[in-house]
Amino acid sequence: MSLWRTWLYVPAHNTGQVTKALASAADCVVLDLEDAVPRTEKDLARASAITVIQQEQFKPVLIRINAHNTPWHEADLAAVAAADHIGPGFAGVRIPKAEDPAQIGHMAEMLGPNIPVHLLLESAVGLANLQQLAQQRVNSIALGEADLRSDLAWTSDCALDPVRVQLTIAARAAHLPRPPASVFTNVTDIDGLTASTQHLKSLGFFGRSVIHPSQIDPVNRIFSPTRQEIDAAHELLQEVSKQGSENRVAFIQSDGSFIDPALIRQAHSILDLEQQLAAVVEGKNS
């Protein structure tokens, strides 16, 4: 998941949209059984999602099940847990409205150790239990900001920033990947999407949930190293190599900037990400 820049939601009962999503430039696809599926189509969506994860897929595929307080939750869990011949592209279950650590532990046990668990925190109760939830057998934690805003009656985006920072800290402390950001709901406002995504990247997020193909490329670009960042990382590491021959691990460059091991690690991570993304593109084209 360290390479998932875009998590594209698609209603699992709409097979045409699922096919298009799997062929898109999104890094992973989330087959939605929850918000995007009418009550009358829940069984069809579940069956369709199971069919998809049993196929050979290059692109990672997740299933977002229905929440614990709905009539479809247990059937969703049971269907995934009982699925035969799951393909290598199946990347796990996204659990919405995560609140109770013991309940999440039970779900993870029911799914088994080979099915990754990805949590969405969407309520005040979930936030209050953030630390304990992050310590469960989970593979990622993220916010569902639309439901969270509703639960807390927040009308300002600024109110979410302290929670976002708290989430990135909890993920880091639990040795989880950097959290993916929540959905930007206005699919026609690409400038707003870009500004919002750049802001969330600065808070420590990596990747973002998207709900329309038009959002994929802007988000992918923001979470990919720029040419300037790559060149700067190469230059820094060349200087580090030179200074290393003189037994220096921290030093001041000619432009006055101070270089220490933290910045060196950052440069390595930029180049590692560049190489990994290039390998994924090569694999798609081969």
C-alpha cells in the first residue's frame, strides 16, 4: 500500500463501472457495498464483489463492507471470509464507521490472518478510540470525513486539521503506513481538489480516496515525486557521498542549508518511491 496514491471507489453492483475502474489509472479500486449501493441492490453488490476478487487482477482491489449497525454487515463479512480461490489482487476489506476496538478485533479474527483490514473512522466515538483501534490487527487507518463532519456538526474544513494530524501520529506510532486522505466530494472542482490534496500531503497523508475518474490524475501527480524533487535528492546524496569520504554525517552546504541524517533519509525515500512507481508502470506495460 505504500504505492497507492489513488483509491477509486466504485459501486460493486454496477459491473460496467467496475470494469472501467479496473482499467483506470487508479492505483487501487474499492468495490463499495455501502454508501453507493441502494438497499435493494446489496445482495447483488456483495455477490459481484466476491466474483471480482476471485479473478486474476493486476490492480489491487478492496471491498468496503457495510457498517456494523446495518442488516448487511454480517453477511458481507461472512461472504469475504468464505470466498474460495481469492485472486492475488485482493487487498483486503475496508471497514467503515470503526468505533469499538474489541469489535474490530473480532472482525479481523473472523476474516483470518490473510485478509488485510483497513479502518475508516467516521464518528466521535471512533476518534476517541483512535489509539486502541490503530493497535488492532489492521493494515491502515483513515478518516471518513463526510460522516465525521455530520457527527460533530463541523462546517469548517479547518476543524478537521487537528484530527488529521492526530491520525497521522497514531498511524506512525502503530507502525502503519501513512494514511490515505478522505474523498474530495466536488468532482468538478479540480483546482479545489489539487489545493486540498497538497494541503493533506503536507500534514503527512499519502494517497487519497477518489470517487470519479477525473480526480485520478491530479491526485496521482501530487503523490508522485516531481522532477525537481528527484534532481534535488540526487544532488543531496552526491554531496553526502562526498562529505562521507571526509567522515562527516552532518554538514552545511555551500548555500547555507544544513544537512543531517533526517534529510538524507527523506532523499532516499523520494528516490525509492520514484523507482517503485516506475516498476509498477513497467509491470503494467509488460
